Amino acid sequence: MKRFFAAVSALTLCIGALAQSSNFQLGKFVEIQNAILRELNRSYVDSLPVERMQKAAIDAMLEALDPYTVYVPAEQDEDFRLQIEKSYGGIGAIIFKPEKEGNVVINEPYADSPCAKAGLVCGDEILEINGESVVGKDAGECSSRMKGQPGTEVKFRVKKLRSRDTVDVYVTREKIHIPDIEYAAMLDDGSTGYIAQSGFTEGVADQLRSEILKLKRQGMKKLVLDLRGNGGGLLQEAVSIVSLFVPRGSVVVTARGRDPKDVVTYKTFRDPLDLKLPLVVLVDSGSASASEIVAGALQDMDRATIMGQRTFGKGLVQSIRPLPYGGHLKITTAKYYTPSGRCVQAIDYSNRNADGSVGHIPDSLTHVFYTSRGREVRDGGGITPDIKLKTPEYPDIVYSIVMSGVLEEYALGYVREHPSIAPASEYCFDDWEGFLKFIETKLKDKKALEELRREDIVQFIEQEIVVRYWFQPAAVEVRLKYDSQLKEALQAPLI
């Protein structure tokens, strides 16, 4: 017994020494940093760029940690909130400003937005914002001037697309929320419902519930929940979504912090919507965080068939902490674990493929866990799907065109020449030769055009065009026509 107490005492002393050592090192670091800054301020030959030094120092310090712990200064708070909440006060449109000396072009108005209600359409040119010319201002400056408190008014001087008249247009700003449910509809087989979800902001679980009920009334017998490219969001919304499909009280995810006592287990807290509806969840390398919680929990409980490609591998929980002078620290406070006990966080932050997906991880570095039915699943990085789906491949020229913004320019020109088009379900692109001539003026490498085939890029052209006439859901509708992964998933057996 004496030996036992001696061992406990030694362990306690050791832990205390480690804590003191850590605190000493932190105090030493702060003292040295302050001494350097005081000496620079007193002796450096030129005036100090204090703000630039501060940002560089903080960023360099946080880079030694994980990629998700970041400092957000006060001036970036609005953009930060938009990333988290996907909402802002504004007119509800994506703008395009090809050059600083040009006008602002309404590129894509959102459905039912203040912009659309005021009669602004794709192709309208904004010359002035509240009496001040847009010439000489970049797109970011113009966008900031359009934003403001909901209920306030902004005045535009506009050159209309069709009539070419110059008129004053008054738009009352509203709270603009970019919807997480991009599209929900029955597929052509008449029994499969499809929902594309792009995020996990507040209220998305209730929206999803509502859409599922609508699809069930239309005869849905199987649901495809598409989380491809969904970078995540609120953990609680992920828990609420899993609640729709599993018994109340089921463990969805466990978050474990630095302190062994800092453990939070999240369970479903509502009665399920449907325990038997066959469910497919589509994922890819862009599915991260809350998307992985949903996919991992439903996989561990054998409640859904996960299809696609291995997910991103972000198994960390971030919290927002206020800082002096209006800034914030987004800090990693825990790791999360799926019901089987696995952590989906990538073992090595830097071991990533070119597309951002988790690099190869030898099985020897991973651990085996088991689903409720005894199927093997592994940790080490992301959620590995039950059924892998082939990723479409395109020539480099297609990626170059899509990422460069050239398609947007072409689509704006197309809108100017075509007052209307057929609905998205019927629309077929009909200006291939004109498109090639336009692209030729934009590409430096003319030989690259030889690689460009209509079948490789037509879906992206059609999406850019239909969204400007029929809004965002139309773009998803076009995308589904060409979606080889979805077609493969519909033919695959469920677990």
C-alpha cells in the first residue's frame, strides 16, 4: 500500500512539474517576444510596420499547430461570419467586374432576392452605388458598398441589359441566407428522392426534414443524400440530421478535448422521421467535418450505404473565442469520434493529394473498428465509402477554363444575345462554334484547344447559362443529367 501511495505521489509531482515547465516556457516566450518588440520600437532604423508584423507573427505562431486554428482580425469579421453562417445583409446577387475601370455587372441574382424583386437581371450594369461611380474600384470594394444592415436602402444607377436605358434603381437590403439545401426532387425512376446539401448552418436539419416529407408524399421509396463537396458546419445540425434516421438516444459522435475529463457525447434527441427508408449518402474528398459526422455515424450504425470517394479527413472541433479589439480566435478544442470509436482526422495534416484528399495511409498505421453489424471500418483519415464510385476525369484544358472565370464571361455574353431559354430540364447548348471562337481569344496556348471536346465541357457551359435564367436549382438539375457517379450509385446494391 505504501508503494501504491508513493507511486501516486510521484505521478502527481511529475504532472505538476510538467505543468510548471509548460507554464514557464510560455511565460519565457511572452517575455522574450515583448523584449524584442520594445527594442525594435526603441532602436530600429525605420518606422515599424506594426500591423503587418502583428499579423505575420500571429499567423506564423498558429501555423505550428493544426490548419484550422486561425486568427481573424476585426476587419475580416464580416467575411468570417459569412463563411460560418452563410448569411449577410445585402441585395442577393453575385457580381462580376472584369476590370477596375469597368462597370459592375449583375452576374447571378438569387431567386426571390431584393435584387430580383427590384427588377435587376443578369447582364444589367451598375454605374454608380449611392451616387458614387464604380469606376476605379475593384469588385471587393463594390460588394462591400452593396452590403449593409437589412432594411436599409441602396441606390444604383443602372444601364439595363435589354433596353440599354440608364435608370435609377432602389433596392432595400435584406438578410441574405445562402440555402444549404441546393436541390430536392424525385429522380426519373419515380421512386428515388434526391437532396443536394451544401452546408450545415443553423436550421438545415429542419429544412431537410421538410424536404424529405415532401418527397415521401410524392412516392419516394429510397433517398439519396448528396454531401459531395459539403465542407461541414455546425456539429449540432449534423446530430439533428442523423436523428431523422435512427432511434432516439443513439450515440452520433463523441468529442474529446485536451483534458481526459473533457468528453461530450452527442446523442439523438428527437424521434426519428423514418427508420426504414433505404438511404444512400454520396461523399467525396470535399466532404468534411459535419459531413463526415453524418456519413460516419450512419455507416457505423449500418443505417445508410456510403458511396463515392474517401472523405476529407477533418475530425477536429473548432470553437470561436473573442479577442481584444474585435478579433476572434478559431481554435481547435477537441477531436470527434464516430459511434464505433474511430477518429476520422487525417493522421498527417500535410499528407494530401493534389485535389485535397487524404494521401495514402498504410493499413499498419490505422486501426480496425466495427459497425453495429460487425463490418470492419478503419480510422486514419476520412470516411472510406462502402462502395467506391469512379471519379470523372477531364482534360487539363477543361479544368483551366472552368477555374479561370472565362465561362462566366461567355455566359454573360450569351445572356445578352438570348432574351430567354428553355427550362433547365429541356435546355441544350446550341452555340459550340461561337464558344470555340470566344475561348480562342482568351487562351494563350492555342494548341490546347485541340484537346477540347464538346462532351467534356458542355455540362459546365449549360450550368453557367441556365443559372442566369432559372437560378441555382436549375444548375443542379443540369449537373444531374451528366452525373455519372449518381447513375452508378442508383445501380449499386445497398448494404
